Amino acid sequence: MPNARRIALSRILWMAPVKIIILGAGQVGTSVAEGLVSEANDISLVDTDAESLAELRNRFEVRTVCGNAASPSVLREAGAEDADLLIAVTQSDQTNLCACKIARTLFNLPTRIARLRSADYVDHPELLDNNNFAVDFSICPEQIVTDYIRRLIDFPEALQALDFAGGLVKLTSAIAREGNPLVGQPLASLHEQLPDVEAHIAAIYRNGNPILPAGDTVVTPGDEVFCLASSHHIRAVMQSLCGVSPPMRRIMIAGGGNIGLRLAASLNEKFNVKLLEIDARRAEKLATSLHDTLVLHGNTTDEKLLENEGIDETDLFVALTNDEEDNIMSASLAKRMGARHTLALVNRKSYIGLVEGELIDIAISPAQASIGVLLAHVRRGDVAAVHSLRRGAAEALEIIAHGESGTSRVVGRAVGEIPLPEGVTFNAIVRKTGKPDEGPEVLIPHRDTIIENEDHIIVFCPHKNLVKKVEKLFQVGFTFL
């Protein structure tokens, strides 16, 4: 086959839509559908709620099937015979597991992802292999949100704190505050102020609009700045932008559901933790299992209760109930009564834009926090991690470069020579050292940095619609002219 024809065929295969079946039209399933349908994927959504499906069909270009997600006939109607990916995110672990098993046994569906809320299954991975429930990858949104909040506790100044390369690299966003060394200065001064720190300013959002960072870009108070550096250096960069916040010690959790329980259990003895739960039986059960946590029975919006429990001396108030309106009310009340930081679980994106930064400090969408884990398994190319940023408008990816100069647009080329889409930046490279006794090294790339095979590259996309161009850039073809 002539080279030009090989290239054309490779591009056609690369751009072919992925056929995806999503089981469950709840918060997670809906957010996944919304995130994937915008990327020209062929989506089928399955749920037992006909009204919800009709609403989603009007909002998105998706095919819907009403029925039991673990039924072979329903999966066949949804297109399981020629689907590429099954994402089972119903509220039932058992339904998700059965659906994955049926999808492999009857339809030989290639890739199957299941939402599993119970640790019983996750703690026994042998149950998930192809001889049993045939789950390729499992996610637990409750644990993902718990880990997300734990990172924010470690970085009180941050709006987001995300890990790449197994925690070697961190990406944080924070609001620049007047009086700090980098604020009012061009970005080029970062290396003068922190000469021993390798860091990169990935993006700046001013009044909600992205600004492409350059050496002469001046950070102004109120800018939302995304910083990327090794885990050892990220705190120094944050301090140059927004100063030093006292560490969090006193934490109050409103809501003892799955996330509240997981978060309380993850906070060790260095934190003073109180947990408020409105259900008396649940509160009693929590008190017996959380030995280092003071569990209180009461309403999370009870002003007198918050006052008696020292809300004005609380470093972080976290509202984690299943009612997002209660979360907003209790967190805003806690903030008004003197809590230093407030955080609330909020499902609707329209609510997040209204309350974050005004009524409360940080609003977290469980579905948005979880979608990055799923996207890493849908993205074309070898994508190790995906993080959704700014409520899904932007994205950061960890992509592994493969090939050589003859088969890759990236490998063997200097960063300055790579035709990056406008606004897209390479922010860090994680590279194997080749020495058995040394782990990977973190490099902040410059224009003359040469990309090598197997490099993990952290890429920032200020607009989600640029992701496909980035994926195509990393495609390994037969040859390139």
C-alpha cells in the first residue's frame, strides 16, 4: 500500500466514532453521556426511568433504551453486538456486575467498566476477572470524591488539586491574591523568585476567559491560575501566588452517608473531626465505627447546633448529604457564621456557577470528579489520566508518547517544533531514568526539549473541543510525510 494511502486509512480509523453503551441515567451516567456525546461518539443510554430518558434524548443526541440493564435483550437492543465500550453506572452493584458478565459472554463486548460502591467486590479483584464478572475496570465515585476532598484539605489555598503520574506531578488552581511575590509580576519572574523550582503556569483565567500564558504575562489579583510542578515543589509555587494558609485542623462534616463516612475514616488523629448526621440510627452506627470522630445527631442547618459546636473555630465545613440544596444552605450558613473554608457537594452545574465563590468557597460535583477516570478509558491513544477542569470546560491529560520520528508527530521532535493547537501547552514530562535504583524524573519542558518514546506528557487543553486534535497529534501511524 502506498504511503499516502496508509496515512489516509490511519486517519479514517482514528476518527471513527466509538460505540458506547451507558447503563444508568443517574448523575454519573448523565454526566458521562454529556461529556462523551460532544466528542462525536455513538452513545446508547439505558435506564428503567422512561421520563428521564425522554428528557435526556431531548438534551443530547443519544439513543435511549428503557429496560433492565442486566437483561440480554435490553443490551442487544442497545447495540451490544457491535459496541466498543460498556459503562455500567447504575445504582446497583449487582446490576452492573451482571451486565458486564452478560456483555462479555453473549456479545464479546471488548471493554467493560463497572461502578462498584461496595468495598467487598473491590477488595477481591479475582471476582472481577474474565472467569467471573468480566470487569475490565471498576470505579467508585464515592471514593474518588473522598480522595478529591482529601487533596483539597492538604492544599487549603487551592480550588482544585489533581495528581498525575501516580502523584509525582500535581496540578493546582488557585486565586491570585494581592501582596504575594508573583502577583503583579510577569511570569518570567517565577524562575527568579524560585530559582531551584521547576514549575509551569499552565493557564490563567481572568473574568472567566482563558489567557495563554507567556513570559511577559502579568498575573493580576483575582486571576484563577493553574500551576503544575512536581509534588515536592508545588506548595512553593502556590505560596508565591496566594500566600500561606494555616493548615486545617478542625473539620466538621455534615452528612454521614457513604462519602461522609469515607472522609471521616480517612482523617487520622492529627485532625479534630466532628460529623453531623440527621438520622438517629445512622448516627449511632457511625459512632460505633468512627472511633476518632465525634458523631453528633442533628440537623446540618441548625444554627444553634453549629454555634454550640464551635463553627466559628472550624477550619473546614464539608456538606456531604444527598440533598444538594441542604448542602448549599448549611455550607453558606457555616461560612456566614465564621467557618474559614466551606465545601459542598452540588450535582447541578447551573447551581455551581451561582454559589461557588459567593455563598460557599468550593462546590464539588461528584459526577464531574468521577468522569475523568472514565474518560481515561475512552480517549484514543495511550491516555494514563484525565482530569476535567472548570466544570468540564477544560481538560488536562496525561498522554504517553509512542513511536519514533518516522511514525509519530511528537517523538523525536523539539516541543517548539510540534504543531500544537492554539492554547494547548505541554506542561510537564515524566521520563524513565533507565536506572533501576531511581524512579522517573519530572521535567518542565522548554522549546528545545526533545520528546522521547514512552514519555508521559501532561497536556493542558483550555477548551474541551481541542482534545480531539491533541489525541490525533499523538496518533502513531505507519509513517508520516
